Amino acid sequence: MNADSLEERLSQIPPSERILLLPHCLRPSQSCPGKYNKQGLQCSKDCTEDCAIGHLRRMALHLGYKGVCIAPGGRLAVNYVKETHPEAIVAIACQKELEEGVHGVQQLSDSGRPAPVIAIVPLAKDGCVDTEVDEERAMEVIGLGCSLEPVKSGGR
Ligand code: SF4
């Protein structure tokens, strides 16, 4: 499937049927006040960091996404997909997570449900800690087919 038709398909799916998967390595490792639990990294309500996770998470929730998972690994991301049954996934991911997680999601179609549409935004700077993403591109993909104006700034 080429990128255009994939983005077209994503545009047809309402945000309430989409989830956003974010890699925890995007957080500022020295100053992030978030805490981990079984659902991944949980952002602190008091966080004031200028952080890509905060920006993208807030935008997705503002648009009405079904959920956002900040995953420390592909396996947790796959479990989140199994729990939430989205029709579409926007995933910000590095190569390792793509292999481990996105491949696992695609295999969910074997369990009787159609596999969700997966739109991937690769990391601009990889490396497992303090990674970076092209936020503008990520916001463009997250907002495909959505009518609300995205939230662009702020710590969370
Ligand atoms: S928004 Fe704040 S709490 Fe959430 S990942 Fe970024 S630095 Fe951590």
C-alpha cells in the first residue's frame, strides 16, 4: 500500500477510532517527571517541559483520539492495541519498535479482527534516549481528516 492511499484510509477513520503510540525515548530523560506503570509512561499533570510527547499527546486527545500510549517497548504497544481495538493507529517509532511492535499489530488480523490501518512517522533522531521526531510531520499525520485545529504549544 502506498503512503497516499494509507493516508487516505486514515483520513476516513474518525479520531474516536484511532490511537496514538509514542515511544518513551522521546521524553527529556533528565527532567521528565512522568512515572511508569503497566500502561507505559504516564505524564505528570504538573509537567511544564517543552516535550514532543506532551505536544503530540495533547493534540491527539484534543482531537478526540480513543487513547494515547507512551510505550517503553513494542510489546506493551501491541497489548495496548489488543485492549483498545482501534481501527487506526498513528505510531511514532524507531526501526527496532517497528520490527517488534508494528509487525505484532499486523499479526492481530490473524486473530479474527481486521488489522488496523497503521500510519508511521519515523523518528528523526534515533538512539533509545532523548530521541527526536519531526513534530510538524507527526501533527500533520495525527490530524489527517480531523476538523479541529491542533494544539501546537505548551509542555503537555
Ligand atoms: S510531557 Fe512531561 S511527563 Fe510527559 S513525557 Fe514529556 S516531560 Fe515527561
